[in-house]
Amino acid sequence: MRIISILLALFFGLSSHAEDGSALWLRYATGTKAEISCRKQSPTLNIAVSELQKYWKGGLPVALEVNATKELRALGNEGYTIRTSADGKQITIASSGEQGVLYGVYHLLRLQAAEQLSESNSDSTPNSKLRVLNISEKPDYRIRILNHWDNLDGTIERGYAGHSLWKWEELPAVVSPRYEAYARANASIGINATVLNNVNASPKILSYEYLQKVKVLADIFRPYGLKVYLSINFSSPAALGGLPTSDPLNKEVIAWWKKKTKEIYSLIPDFGGFLVKANSEGQPGPCDYGRTHAEGANMLADVLKTYRGIVMWRAFVYSPTDSDRAKQAYLEFEPLDGKFRDNVIVQIKNGPIDFQPREPFSPLFGAMKKTPVMPEFQITQEYLGFSNHLAFLAPMWKECLDSDTYVQGAGSTIARVTDGSLFAHPLTAIAGVTNIGDDINWCGHPFAQANWYAFGRLAWKHSLSSEEIGEEWLKQTFL
């Protein structure tokens, strides 16, 4: 009821002033000549300093530190601490990595915008006396990734917010300022990866012409810690390279992928890897050549391993079968458990059918104990009113993540199956099919932004409640 009350108050208050939604949840008021110090300089740290100089109003000086203490190393390059000094005269944000410092900065600004910095932590108390901060955080998932279903012609499959944000026809010569705004928004909620194109991929995305365009985006995103990935068409060696086959065990095919991957990394040294939809809904794949999903994924994984790239291989197999539709992914993938390379992760939709509003979780969660698996949620509202209806999706995602598979007894939740804590896989990830387009408010409606925000926050910390996330977003967006 508390969220509903805030929502109604803010909604009716919204009409009193012009607001186009373009600032998302980052509608910070300008700061008051904040004193910020940082011994190092880099594109990422310069962004961190700039954000605080513009928007920090807390009064205390803030020091930013990249340090290799035992505590900070344990938190990783993206984790951070935020602490008030013993004398109460300074706040220090520290991390073993520059990206962690930037995430810590956005955490501090989030606390400020959500009115969570006052000592009493009361909405009615002026933020005149800061509470003592002693925060230590690290992300629950290593890769927190958006999947864009954007096509090269500017259309978006299941998109309800205008055309694609990526203006391929203008790139690389013309660069929209919204590209950096997009990276900043993602960094503010801890999203660190993005797949630029539709899983129903055109081979053209791997052409040198388009890779040059992708490079421009990757260069813009890099200071914000946002890595670029691409969806690939499994038949690219034949469709783009002119080979007579795309059989993953064919030597010429393997050589083609090696050459193409080398070309990608020569342009984008921190390229993340490939997302693959194969042998589903008419898309080509290794099964066309009598090979398994594991053989197809492993060929690509071997090519990427030199560069520390990964393969996200979707378990969404939707093709004519005599089996129950809900069993199809399980029947095809469970026998392959343990047969994938260690830089392959199987991407599984939350339910066994197709992002249905109400369905049980996929039985593949828990069934594949030897293989890293990752949840795939749908932020865009394909089955939930096509964005004509207001739907806050955090409760549905929480229900899935908190569901118990019992694979190792009670408490074997999908969150623990996928975050590395149950099976200790070093490769962990979570994906969200995004609802972003080129509409001025990004998502077709200001309230639809809440689902982009909620995905990012759950990807960072899946123990957050829907209520906590909802209040955070509302206060940052409308107050």
C-alpha cells in the first residue's frame, strides 16, 4: 500500500511541471560545489568525480580510492566500500577497480536521491545530518546484461518505444548523445553488458562495415564499464563468408570463425562474446548438420577463449516436435550437462514455454548441475499488455529467483543455482530482454522505466525486495 500511495501522489504531482522522462531515474538536483578528491585520473574515474561534483549535496568531502587491500580484493573490481571516516569529516568510496569506484558513486547518489542519508532515515526529517555510512557491496552476478532485440533496419522485435536506439545508417560518422546517456543509465544500476542486436540475427552484423559501427558504440560505453556483445547467425560462414557449409566441425568453418573473431577483437579489445539462438523458430544451428548444441557452442567457445570471450547459448528451442512443448528444452539440454566448455553459459528463459505471464520455472534450473546457466527475463512486455498496460515486473522476477529447485535440499533457489553460490561456477550471468527504444522517455512511458531499473537492481543484488526497488525508483524519478 505504501508504494501505491507514493505512486498516486507522485503521478498526480507530475502534471504540475513539464517532464518528458528523458532523464530517467537520474534527475539529480545540481550540487553545491562539492569537494571531491581522487589521486588517479582515467576516463572512468573522471566520470565518477564529475558525477559527484555536479550532484553531491551531502556537505562532507568525498574521497575516491582505487586500492588493493585484502578486503577490496575480496569484493572484486566491481565491488566497493562507502565509509564515513572515524572523525565524521569525510566519506571515502574505495574499490580494487575503477569500475567499482564508479558504482560506489552511483550508490551514494542513489541514497541521496532516495532520501536515505539522514540519520533518522525518515522522509519527514530534513537531510541536515548525515548518518554514518559503512557499506560494503559486490554484485551477485558477474555479467549483468541487456539483450536488445533490435534489427539492423531500425525496427525492434517486441519493441514498444519507437525505433532502435542504434542509428546504424548514421554510424560511424554520426554519434547520438543518447549513446553515452544509455551507458550512464546502465552504469547507475550496475548493468555491465549489452547485446546490441536481435537473437534472430542478420549475418550482416559481422561484416567489417558493421563492426566499425559497433566499435564506435563500444568505445563510448567502455568508460562506464559496459561491454558489447553480439547476437550471431550460426550460418554466417556460409551466408557472409561464402563457404558451402556452416558445420561447426568443418575445418574451413572453424578457420572462418577464427579469422572473424580476430577481426572483432582487433577493433574491440574488450568485446564480450556471442549470444546464440540456434535451431529454434527456423534459425540455423548445429543440429542442421547432425551436431549437438554442445558441439556448436564449444566450437565458438574455443575460438573466443584466447580473448577471454564467452558464449551465451540460448536454451529456447522452439521447433516442431512430438514432445510436450514445455519439455523440449529439458529433453535437448539436460543430456548435454557437463559437455559444454567452461566459457559457455546456457541462457534459460524463466519459464519452460515463452515468457508467459504465469508459468512455473524452467526445470532446466537445477537439472544442469555441471553447466553454468543464467536466467533470461523479459523486460519488454510482449505478453503483458504490449506496454499499453502498467506492469511492475520485479515481483514476477523475484518469484522466479526465490523459487526452490530442491536440487541440493531446501534453499536451492534459482538465484543460488545461477549466482555461483550453489554449484561454484565462476561464470555467472543474468539477462533481460530490454524495453528500450528511441522514444524521448526511452521506454514508451515513464512508468515502463521502472522495469529497466528493477532488472538492473536485481541483477546486482537479488535479495532486494520488490518494495525496496519500487520505492527507490519512485523517489529518484519523481521527487
